[in-house]
Amino acid sequence: MGGGLVGRVAEVAALDELRAGAARGEGVVALLTGEAGVGKTAVVEEAVARATGMAVLTGRASPDEGAPAFWPWLRLLESGVDGLSPSLLVLADEGESAAKARFRAIGDVVQALRSAAAHVPLMLVLEDLHWADPASLALLSALSRELSGTRILVLGTSRTDIDLPDATVLPLGPWDAAAVATYLDGLATTPAHGTWAPVVHELGGGNPLYTRELGRLLLREDRLRHPAGDIDLPDGLRLLVARRTAHLSPACQELLGVASAFGAEIDTTVIAGAHAVAGAHGVAGAHGVAGARAVAGAHAKAVVEAHEKAVAEAVEAGVLVDDPWAPTRLRFAHELVRQACYAGLSRDARIAIHARLADALTESGAGPFEIARHRVRAAADPDSRRSAAAACAAAARHATAALDHGEAVRWLTRALENDPSAALRIERAGAAYRDGQLDLAVTDCEAVVDEIGAPAALVVRGVGGLGSPLAPRLLRLCERALERESQRESQADLDEAGRAQVLAQYAFLIAEMHDGPRAEPISREAMALAERSGHPGALVAAIHARHEVIDPIQDVDEVLELARRGVELAVPGGRPDAELWSRTWRLDAWLCLGDLAGYDAECARLTELVDRLGWPVAQWHLLRAQATRQLLAGRFAEAAATAVAARDLALRAQDMSAELLLTAFQGGLALHTGENRHWPEDLAALSLRYPGVPIGVAQLARIAMEMGERELAAEKVTELRGLLPRLPVDGRRPFIVITAGEVAAWVGDLDLTAECYRLGLPYAGRYLNTTTACYGATDRSLGVIAAAVGAPDALRHLADAVEMEERFGSAPFVALSQLTYARALRSTDHRQARTLAGSALATARRLGMRKIAEEAAELAGDDLLTARERQIAGLVAAGLSNRGIAEQLVLSERTVESHVRNVLGKLSLTSRADLRGSSQYQH
């Protein structure tokens, strides 16, 4: 071990063993962890020095807010090793979302590193991972999973733990007193006096950085060879560093000030420019501007030489450390040293240095984040504040182009701190909307609507349904925008296209608040203005409003036409959200028409769009579409989990309507699973949340029916009786009408049942399926309603429902329609009923539809089995083994086996293979 490393024998030996294993193809990640100054870098340097025969690649994470994603990896890939380059991490592929582009880039880097290690063993050094950005950690995690069979040793340092399950973690603690004594003895030609080790250990707490600073101070003052005494340590490390740098030349101290302001990793070409500006200021002060120009050329060489001399002095003093792999890069010996140097600058000096750095970075063509960081810290007067705001806005637009909308919001917030203009506020509202920060977006719009009018009312679109606290605020934005224009002497600022867009947004929100009669004429006016203006954006908005006031089942052809126009207008209208809504409308239209192939194709297009946009609201719609498809395929657990994930995503974006939408989806799911544990226990309290709102009343009525709460269901039916005559034409009408009919039939309100049958007949031949909830072919519900009032077409509806579901191809709904039809036939056509029930039983058992399986088993053997045999058949259908049935019914296993054989013999319509379909069934 080199003489400069103290007290880390075990760690170095462990790294030697890991390095040898990596050379044999046993790739591994090793993490050195410990507090600041504990000596992680010293151990790394020792490991690198011993890594003979390996190519060493280094990178260091940065605490600076302007550091780009993958920063330590970008540095590491500047290695000169064949096949490795920072270009592997370029995320500029047009058409890719940020997430997909990063996934692709991570895979490329992992493969490139594996390929390079096939030619030469690699040691990848990644320091200060506690500052690493999420993308860098994701790349490290991905690589750690692919190290098996490679000749790669990844050596990282971090002050905090990092979640890498397969990594070998080597925690570094403080030095003990013996290690401190060893270090002090090695500082001078003669050993230190024995009394110093305990004093220095106590003062420095065993922290190697503090210990080194104290030792160097004592060495400079020639005190180590004398007995220990008091040490003047008024302010910890900061003063230690000040004392350490006090003997440096003024030019070197000025350089350190510039370097400390630059950041953790220092680009010598940039700070040379900033340092040179300081020199030029000195020339200008001495000779005047004209004189400065005259002597600039003569002094240029001297300035460069002075800068290089200052750098060499700082490196020689151990304050700065150079990187032999990258000659233009420097870093402080420790981050705490940099912080101490920066804290030692006066306010005026800090402002001036950041301004010079921003100028130098701009001249060098640096990235907008770096420039903005320094402009903000130099903002001290009106001119510099305007420059800071402009730089932050440029950084935000750069982030937006990379689909990093959260970063855009952060930079625009900094911009507003320096220039609270309406233009920047509305720009931040747009970024916040795209990032799902809806409350912030609406707040920004509210702050400027009276100043700019319509644009503030049009930022947040497609949200604001029942239960959302944003809905009243969004409505008021539209009203304030319209009031502003009506109060102006000239309405030139709001032309037909602008007014059409505000009116369309207003109509959409009113419809979402379940006031269709009020919304319909406003939407009609918006459409007329939009058509007259021919403006793509206005047409998009009007189309959206129109969709909210039509019946999606009766007017499904119009829905498809509106969706077609919305997709076509999305690009020329500058409204990518128009394509999003249009795709979701088409999904519901294909479900209504019973076209699963069309639905799947549309899901694929929606997935591409979500990848392109990267919006949380778009991801929410995709998750809902995926949950629906999983339900239709009988993958109920997946569907439930995906629906909850969609709800959680929407709640993070402050869309409270997501809770209601989840309840609606779970209601459709319960048709198949029979599970209602997700519904609230206090249904009466729930009913108070949305009094008089038709969709809420209908949903609660259905939940009460499914839970057997007849009294509450009857109460809701009474409410629905009063609501139906004034029910608006919109997307909620079909569900309300059908549900009211089914629940009314269940509670025995035959007058309302008959009225709902009349209102629901136009929906025959369609499906009551949407991405909100699926209830299957409307004919199944119409058959149940018709049977309750003795309508002659009841059985025809039920037969049509079976045929529709078989054509649709959703196995769960095929089973449900077969069971419903069998239930109606049991008193008139036993054989047909058993055939249908037997088929439903096989499907239900295969998909785990326990409730349907139990009833189907009973219907399949209704007049063939004894009561005990029906009981046993139901338990077999529920998946119990013979032993489980015996234990539950307190029978012998032999008796159960005999009953099972009888059931199998009697149920000629249900095959032995079907009965054994459950994986739990055993003889």
C-alpha cells in the first residue's frame, strides 16, 4: 500500500480481491460510503494506482443545478477507449419520449461497456454519487445487473447509501487515534510528539479531512515536534482553509474564488476567460477604456501566463487537484474546501464573479442551464435581473424540448423571481400543465387573466370534471376572460377564433359539471364561430365541446367523425392535446360498436402518442385503456392494479375526479369477480357528496344493488325518477338510463322500469362499454329490464346479448350473458338453460369468476342434482379440493368423492375436463 494512505488496509485488500475477480470475468460494483472528508477519494486513488493492466475511466457527479443528465457518465465516456463516447447518451431522437430515449441510451452504454471490456479490463470510477441525477443512477443500476461475465469493476463513492442490491458496500468510518498518530508521524522527517495524536483526534473527530488540515497547520507552524498545546480553531474548517490559503498569492486566491463559484468540477478554459476579465478590469481601471484597448494585446500573453501560474500554485498547494485523464479539468481537493472558499467571498465579489462566468460560458457556447445558474446568482440590478430572467427562460425552453417539463417549471420559477411578467407566468402555466402540476398552472392563469384575457383561460384543458376542485376555478377563468373583452371599448383582441375557443372551453367545463342543457347552446355558438373563422385551434376547441353534449352511443358515427377531424387538426391547430382526446373518443367508440380489433389498434396509436408527449394526463388515459383491455380479457387482478395506478397518477396531478372514475371501473369489474370490498362501507354518507347529480345517484344505486342494500337502492331510484325527465344528452346518459332500469326492476318499481326500457331501446345492438366502466351488451340489461315488466322481447334481447358478446370476443361477458340468459330460461327451457349455464361455468372457473361460477353450477344441475350435490358442485366450481370440501362440510373424503362422481355422471352437459379446470381440483 502506498505511504500516503492511512488506516484503510481492509478496504484496499477487499478492492484488490474484487479487482482480481473482475479481471477473471466476475464483474462487480463496489461502493465506498462515508461522510464528507472521510477519505473515500484517497482509497479510490490507491485502488486506481494498483489497477495495473486495467483501463481506468473516471466520472464525478456534480452538486450544481446546471449539471445535465448523465453528467458523471458523460465525463467517464470521454475516455478514448474504442467504442465509448458521450454521444451514446444523446437523447435527441425526434419522435421519442424522454423516458424511451433514456431507456435506449442506457442500453446502448451498457452494451458498449460490455463490448469494450471484452478487449481490455475496465475500472469505472464514479465519485460523489450522492449528487448523481436519477438518470445516472438508473444507468448504474442497469449496468450492475449486466456485469455477470464481464471484466468490469465499477468503483463508486457516496456519502449516502444507494439502492444497488448486488453491490459490495465498503463503509468508511473515521480514523481511530492510532491512525491519526500514523498520519501525523508521516508529515515530517521526525515523528510527531506523542501528545498530539489524542488532541488532534478529539478536535477532528477522526475525520481525515479535518485531521489533514490540522496536521498541515501544525506542520507549517513547526509545532508537531513539541508537546501538544492549544490550537486556535475559531470557526472549524472554514478558518482552517483560510489559513491554508492565506499564504497563497493574491492572483491564486482570486483564481480560487472564481473556481469556487464555477462549481465542483472546473473547466479551466472558462475560468481562464473569467479570470482574464478581472485582469482586463484592472487594466481599464488603470488606463481607461481606450488605454485598455491599446494595451490589451500587449498584456494578453501576460494574463494567460499569470493565470497558468496561479493554477499551478493552487495545485502545488493541494487546494486544487488536476485530472491527468482530462487536462482541462480541475477540482477542489474536497467539496468542503470549495464551499469554504466560496463562503469567504464578499457579496460584491460573488456577484461580479458569477457575471463574468456567465459571460465566459456564453462566449464558449455552453449549455443554457450552466449560463442560467450564473446569471441568477449575478442578478443584483434591473439589467442583470432581466438577463437572469432571459437566461432562465432559455433554459426552460431547452428543458421543454427534452420533454423535461418539471425542469422547465423550475427554471421559469427562477425567471419569475427576476421578472414577474405575465408572459413568463403564462409560459410557466403551460409547463406546469404539461407536467401535471394543475394547481400551479391554474394559479398562474388566475394571476394574469385580467391582464391578458383569453390565453389564460385556455392553458388548462381537458380536466375539471365532477369532484375536481379545479372545475369552479376554470369556469371562472373563462368568465373573467369573456368579461374582460365585453368591458373593452374595442374587442379586436378577441376575434371570432379566440372567442370560439373560450366559449368551447366554457361549454366543455359546464358539461363536465353535468349541466348539459346550459352547455349545448354555448357549444353550438362556439362551433359556428369556429367554422366561420376556419381557425384550426378554434375548430379543435369547438369539436371538443361538441363531443361533450352528444350521446356517444346513439351518435357514435358523429363521435368517430369528430375524432377524425380532431386528429387532422391537432398539428395545424398547435394542439397536441386534440389528438389525445380524439384517440380516447375513438377507444370508447370502438367499445360501443364491439370492435376489439379497432380498439387494440387505437391503443397502439395512443401508446405512440403518449411516448411522444410525455404528459401525465396522457399516461393516465393510456393506463385506463390498458385496464379496460385487461378486464375484457379476463385478467381481473391486472385490471384492478392498473386502474389503481391510473387513479394514483391522476391524484398526483390534483384531478379529484379520478376517485369517482376508479369507483365506476371497479363497479364494472365486480360484475365478474363479485368483489365489493373496494366500495365504502357507509353508502349513505357517500350519497351526500353528490346530491342531485344524476351520474352520482345512478352509480350509488348500482353499488347499493350489488351490495344488497335494497332500502338505499329504492331511495336512489326515487331520486332518479325525478332526474330522468330532465336528463341531458351527453356521455353519461346511457349509463344512467340503463342503470336506473336495472335497479328499478330489482326494487320492484315497475313504472320507472318501463320508462327506462322505453328510453333505453335506442341503445339496443350497442355495448355499454367505455374506458370508464364496462357493462357489456346493452341487450343483456334491456332483457333483464324487459323481463321485469313482462315485455315480449325480453328473451330476444338476452339471446341477442349472447350472440353480441360472442362476436365481441370478451370471454367474461360471454359467460355473464350466458348466465343471464340461462337464468331467464330455467322455468321454460331446462335443457337450453343447462347448456348455457354449463358453458358459463367452464369459462367462469377458468377465469376465476367465483360468483358467476357458483350460480352457473347451480343452474347447470338445477333439476338433476340433490341439494347436497349442488352444494358440492358449487364448492368444486369455487376451486376447493375434495379434502377441503370434506373439512368444510364435515364429511369423509370418501363421501365427497362419491358425490363428485355422481355430479360428473349427472351433468352430461358439463365435461369432466371442465370440472377439473380448476388448478386446485384434486381427487
